[in-house]
Amino acid sequence: MGLGCVEFAVPGDTLEDKLRVLESHEMWLELVNKDISKKRLRYILEILPSFSTSIRSVQAYLLHDLRMLSAANRDREVAVRHVEETIKIASKVGAQNVVTVATYGKPTINNPREKCVEIFKRFGRLGTESNVVISIEALDRERTAFLPSVSQVCELVRDVGSDHVRLMADTAHIHANGENVAETVREYATEIMELHLRDTNSRPPGQGAIDFTSVLKVIREMFKGLTCLEYRPGLHPHADFVNALEVNKIRRDLTPS
């Protein structure tokens, strides 16, 4: 099960539908924590044993709106608590990884980098206890004013200094920064815990401007982390999903192992 897909991109009306689709393709699921309730978590734990599909990653999705680097204590506390709850959920469902970001937009706290290192050291300790990695996704200059590149987030991760805090990358964000996607993945292949495959304008791979032939070649040659489809489905989610898989299949056939 080398390839995963984020929950909202998998066709299906229910989680069971989505797990069934992924099972048929021998793929894994990236669960999305949009404030998962205890009842929802019980439901997930009840149905999961019925499928061979595993949950390998969980997104701390509310970080799209929450701000861990806000000057307001309350805002920071809510964001930190969301990540900590996501780590606990990941541990319970058997996931290896939690997807986070440092912040969208612009930090308002003084010394944001110092505070960010402090926060992720805290997450690293919880990750160590829970046997879960916390990955910091590198965004891009359009989405954040704070460390908007893979190289900068990689330096942050190194300063945190925890085996349970790792780098995460996204092909669309790398491209948005004007960088060569394949070469960036190659350079940081051993540092990246998870790589999101997404084309420009958040479309499925193969429907935008990114050259996935070269990206997938690098992945197959040297990348050992998690690889996950993560895009916004259009009007025809099933067709988007099938086309994204076909791009991966074609590239695999054309690229020598």
C-alpha cells in the first residue's frame, strides 16, 4: 500500500464507502480531523477492522483557520490543543503521522520562530509517548509569510531536534514558490516524512502545470516516506480519482525501477 489519499478526495458518501474504494486499489487513508467527536472516533474504530485499508496519517485540518503563532494566548492554546487532540486520534487509529503547519498568514506573536520551536518540541514529546510523527508542512509565499519554503521548514525541524517532528512537502506549494518540484523532492527526500501529490490550483495530478513524470521518477528511485494524493475534487470526484491513479500507473510503467 504505497499510495494514500486524503479523505475528502476519495469518492464516496460515507467513510465506509471511501475505505471500500481505497481497499479495492490497495491504498491507505489520510483521515481529516475537522474536530472529530468522541462519537465519530468510536465509529471509525468500529468499522476500521472490517477493511484491509489502514489510516497512516491524520490532518490537523483546523489549522487552516487556527493560529499557533498568534499574539493572543487563547488563539494559540486552541490551535495547540487541536494538534494534541489530533496526535491522540492518530495514536488510537494506528496512524504513523500527523499533518500540521506552523501558520497560515502572518504571525503576530513576538519571536515567532522561537515560539514555534518551543511548541513543536512539546508536540515532539507527545509524539514520542504516542509513537506518532508530527510533520510540519511547508506552504508557500501565497499562503504564509512565515518560513514559506521546504528549505526553511527543514531548518526549523532541525532546530526542534526531535525524531518525532519531521518535514512535510506538497508538490503544489513547491511549484507555487517557483522551485523545481522534482529536484526539491530529490534534495530533501531523506528529510520528508510525507509528500502530498497535488497539481496547480489544487487539481488532481495530471490536470495542471506540474511535470509529474519527473516527480514520480524521483519518488520511485529514492523516496521512502508516505506518498498521498491530496487535491480538491471537481464536479466529478470519481473521474478525478481514477484519472489521478492513471497518471501514477502510466508513470510507473514508463519509468524503469
